[in-house]
Amino acid sequence: MKKALITGITGQDGSYLAELLLSKGYEVHGIIRRASTFNTGRIDHLYQDPHVNGVRLFLHYGDIADSTNLIKLLYRIQPDEIYHLAAQSHVRVSFDIPEYTGDVTGLGTVRILEAIRETGLKAKFYQASSSEMYGKVQEIPQRETTPFYPRSPYAAAKVYAYWMTVNYRESYGMFACNGILFNHESPRRGETFVTRKITRAVAHIKAGLQKKLYLGNLDAKRDWGYAKEYVEAIWLMMQQPEPDDYVIATGETHSVREFLEEAFSYAGLDWREYVEIDPKYFRPSEVDLLVGDASKAREKLGWQPRTTFKELVRLMVDADMELLRGAQLREF
Ligand code: NDP
Ligand code: GDR
């Protein structure tokens, strides 16, 4: 039985990846942070009492800022594959806490890479790299060879982590790969990212629980895909004979305004009646346009997206309406 370790298992991608790996027969270990409130809502349905025979999901307290803890966990677990998803992942927030973001999102990757080296593990390593690294437009569509031009503390930290992953591959012969994933969304997306903020507002407005939705820049364009499909690409990268870096994207781009139009009209509402602009959501420097070329992933991994933009918006609106009626995240 293969053993995987997931950092960031309580996040959107971590929860879908844990489901995928369990369905493939893996023993899955996840690092969770101690918090004063429950932070395991996305994975509670996967958790079973570890004293019961046959359990294959194990959770460990830890933090990507704590090297000793990481080294201990690697010694104890001896994973075959390490999926490093943990990060301070909010771009706008990274302008408020740039130092912390650099520590967790940038140095966090080095801590794990060093822990692998220190323990002498032969584990494969996945780094959650991001289309944000492309930042200011250098080339359209963006592909593996497009130069990076990060426009936020978050993106700068991810560029550092990207290159450290490449560096450990080249210096120490590690199986270390970067997935350069473009925005991917789902009903499990954090509520402060723009897509989920919109679909949640649509459900609340429709139910008479909210009157206005305050947003920032509506002109930004993103290449939005479905998270559940993107974790399949992550797994495929780790099954290749050689480590490499891959862009994962749909190849289509839409503005925040188009997302609004699609989500509100699906619920029979006109977004112009509800949306107000609050400059506090503007970023000091913005990423105007992202659209990815995932040809390499299609050719080498046999991966391609299946869910269209319209289907994604609709499934998220439907889910937020269901959640208001008492559905659980595990259902999505
Ligand atoms: P989320 O923000 O949903 O999840 C982040 C995860 O990291 C959570 O489990 C969080 O724990 C954990 N985490 C944060 N800080 C620490 C820390 N100091 N120590 C340990 N764990 C920590 O992100 P996503 O699931 O959306 O994204 C996963 C990864 O992929 C991230 O690295 C993100 O930057 C990257 N990425 C995401 C894209 C997207 O569109 N979703 C696109 C490209 C890259 P807790 O639940 O306790 O907060
Ligand atoms: P992004 O996602 O910054 O692309 O990073 P986000 O949904 O936060 O923003 C997308 C675009 O929407 C504009 N926007 C707003 N954004 C938020 N959050 N809230 C608002 O009210 C709002 N109004 C307009 C933003 O300015 C931006 O242009 C996500 C994260 O998951 C990263 O971790 C990941 O690396 C990238 O996607 C790829």
C-alpha cells in the first residue's frame, strides 16, 4: 500500500486530493494546524477513529513553520509521495502580511525539501505552484516557458518555492515537480475568494438573507477550472517516470464581471442591483489577465479539463443553495 503525506489537507485541494488517494487505495497522512475552532470541515467525512482496523486516513498536528515537527513526521510516516499544498494562499491578504506569507508560502517549501534530505527519504515531492507567478502579462497564453513576473508577496513567495523545487531536483536528484495550476474552484472553495464569495452571495440574496455584495476589481480575467479535476492532474504528475513541471488550465478566460453575470442570471437575478464596489478589495498591484496553455499536460499526462465555465458557475451556485438548506460539504 502506497503512503502519501498531504500538507494543507484541510484546504479545498487537500480535501479532494485525500478523497482521490483514498479511492486509489493509498494510506493517507495529513498535517493539520491546531486552531481554537474546528478547521477540518472539508475532511470530517473521511475521518475514522484511528483505533479501528483498516483505517487509512491519519491526521497529525503540525505546522509548515515548524521544521522539527516536519522532520519527526517524515521519520515516523515514511511516505512514498508528499503533496505540499499548505500555504497562506490569499493574494490580497499577502499584501497585509507579506513577511508571514514569505515564511509560510515560500520558506515552508524549503523546510519540507530539507526535511526530505535530512531524513534520506526517497519520497516524491509535489509543489503547489501557481499561475499568479506569471503576474504582469509577458505572453498569452501562459505556458511552462513563459517568464514569471510576480505582482504580490504571495506570488513572489511562490516563485521562490518554485525555483527551490527545481533546484532540489537538479542538485540532489529528487523526484520534485511543480504543478503550475491556474485558478480552480468548487463548492469547497474558501468563502473569501471571488468565485465562492459571489455564488454564496447569490444563494443568500435569493433566500432573502443578504442585500448587497461588495467586491473589488471586476475587470480582472481568470482561467477558472474545477478543483476536483485539477487534483487528478496533480496525482498524474507524481506517477510519471521523470519529475517535471506542468501548467494545468482550461485555456479559457473570463472576467469577474462575466462570472457575476453567469451566477446571478442563473438564479434569475440582475447582479447590477446588488453589487457595490468597495476599494478595500482592490490590490496594490493587480494581475489583469491569466489564461493557460495546458498542452504539455494533455500530451504527457493525458489530462484535460471536463467541466466548462458555465457548468462550474452553476454547480457552485447550486451547492451554495443546497448548503443553505442543510447539505454538507462532503456531498460536493
Ligand atoms: P486553501 O487556502 O483552501 O488551503 C490551504 C491549506 O494550507 C489549508 O489546509 C491550511 O490550513 C493550510 N495551511 C496554511 N498555513 C499553514 C501552516 N502554517 N502550516 C500548515 N498548514 C497550513 O488553498 P487551496 O486548497 O485552494 O490551494 C492549495 C495550494 O495550492 C496552496 O498552496 C495554494 O497557494 C495553491 N494554489 C491554489 C490554486 C487555486 O486556485 N485554488 C491555484 C494555484 C495554486 P487551515 O485549514 O488550518 O487554514
Ligand atoms: P486570485 O483569486 O487572487 O486569482 O488567487 P481571488 O478569487 O482572490 O481573486 C480573483 C480576482 O478577483 C478580483 N476580485 C476579488 N477578489 C476577492 N478575493 N474578493 C473580492 O471581493 C474581489 N473583487 C474582485 C481580484 O482582484 C482578482 O483579480 C487565487 C488563489 O487561490 C491563489 O492561492 C492561487 O494561486 C491563484 O488563485 C491561482
